[in-house]
Amino acid sequence: MNLIWSFHWKQGKRIAILAIALLLFVGVLYAEADPSRILPAAATGPSAVYSVKTEQKIVALTFDISWGEKTPGPVLDVLAEKGVKKATFFLSGPWTSTHPEIAKRIKSMGFEIGSHGHMHKNFSEYSNEWIDDQVRKAEDAIYDVTGVRTKLIRTPNGDFNKRVLEKLHSMGYTVIQWDTDSLDWKNPGVDTIVNRVLSKAHPGDIILLHASDSCKQTAEALPRIIDGLRAKGYEFVTVSELISGVNPKTRTE
């Protein structure tokens, strides 16, 4: 009798182990299909903002600047001529220090200013101490010129990982990415830049553009982008306005 009981117990144990393994396997597949289901959003930690979920036809034009003085002026001229009063500029520390008049013009035009870091290097390749130093340097440089204490950051090359996000979050920063990349940094042609933005823009979108001198076609493409978005019914807001009071679409890596 004991032998029979022992046999059934061992068989039941094997079945239980197999059942647990099967459930874990299914769970992994389910999580891979939708990683957000692994943990509730609140438990996943700091995230980078790519866009917001909204039915309002609003988008944020964003411009990164880390080099040069030929492109920023024409970009600002276009925004003024088109009556665009809201956009967000991410400035690097060294550029702000060496081009204070342009940085002050961005501020005087009422545009939002965020940080683009100090040295244009990937944060994920360096220590937290290095990140802290770089962000502080950029923050001080931007503040000294514009009087703005930055709280938004777009990391150089849009590079980050979970550790970088946690570090920047601990410093009081929100990491801003984009859903629509204009690819103006590749100088692919004005038509390509315009068509890419107009075909991909959506409500709550953050649009990546540049005003560094390496991007030679942005100023020419910008009027058509603005006109095209307005023709589709879009209005322009700053990144802070976009994410304020709205649940952002985020990613942790």
C-alpha cells in the first residue's frame, strides 16, 4: 500500500512540476508579446517619453543644437515668420556658452529649453559619476546664459538604458525621445524630410528636428512641415505642455 501511495505521490509531483514549467513558459511568451504586461506601469521605474496618448491634434516640434551658428538663425526666422510660438529646443552646454546670443534669442522668443548634455557622447557607456558631471555642466551653462534651469533632457544620440534613466530621474530630469524622426540629420533631401514628417506625425507626437549646422536642409524643409501639419489640423505645443496632465507613451529601454 505504501508503495502504491509513494508511486502516485511521485507521479503527482512530476505533473505539478510540469504544469508549473508550462505556465512559466506561456508567461514568458505572453510577456515577450507585450512586455508592458510583466509589471504594472508604475512598477517599471523611470521611462523615456516618446509621445502622449491623446485625441487632440497637437504635436511638439523639437530641435537639438550642439554645433554651429549658420542653421539656428534661419530656423528661428522660419518659426517667427510662420507664427509658431511653441517649440522645444534641446541645447548642449558648450554650444550655449559659445553662442549666447542665439540661446538668448531662443529664450526671448518664448520657446522651451531643455538640455542636450555636455559632451556629445553616449551616456550608457559611462559611469553615473560621469553622467552627473556632464548634466551639471550643461545645466549650469544653460542657466548662466538663459536663466533657465533645465528639467527636460534629450541625451546625446538619444542613447540611454535603464541605469541612465534611473540616474537622470534621480537628478530631477525627464528624458525626452521622439516618435517621428525627420532624418534631417542625414540631409536626405528637403522633400524626403517633409514627406517623412507629414506621413508619420500623429496626435501627441514628439517630432525630432535639428538646428545644428550639420543639418543643412532643415530650415528649407521647415516651412512646408509647418504648413502641412496645420493643413492636417495640428497645433503646436511645447513638450512640457504635451506631457502635462496626459498619460505619456513611454519606454524603459
